[in-house]
Amino acid sequence: MKMTTAIERGTEYLCIKLGEVVTAIQQVAVVKGLAMWEVERTLGGGTRKRLIVPARSLLPLGGPGTGGLQGA
């Protein structure tokens, strides 16, 4: 069962668990009522790694009026 969240595919977010910028790929599961998202982060040398994180650990990086982090 998919839950609706404000997370959008292909958008960059700050993952507070990692302290890094990640790109949302897709919602993969709901665990104990929390939406879980597959995200991708870029490591040194252009290598990419995919991880599963809860939606609540993703903060938007947007500009003015988006409610996200400014100048991150």
C-alpha cells in the first residue's frame, strides 16, 4: 500500500540520516506506517549508491517559497 508524501521522484533532498544530498528514485514500501524511499547518492569519482530511507529523513533543498533549506 502506497502512502502519499510530499516527496517527488527525481528531486534532490538533504538526507538528515546521511548528511548528504540525495535524489529520490521511488517509494518502495511502507514500514510501520512510514513511507520508505529508494534514494541515490553520488560518491567520489561519480560512483552512485542506492539506499532505502524513511520519507521523514528527507528535507527539500528548494528555493524561496518551497519551505526547504536555503543556500544548502
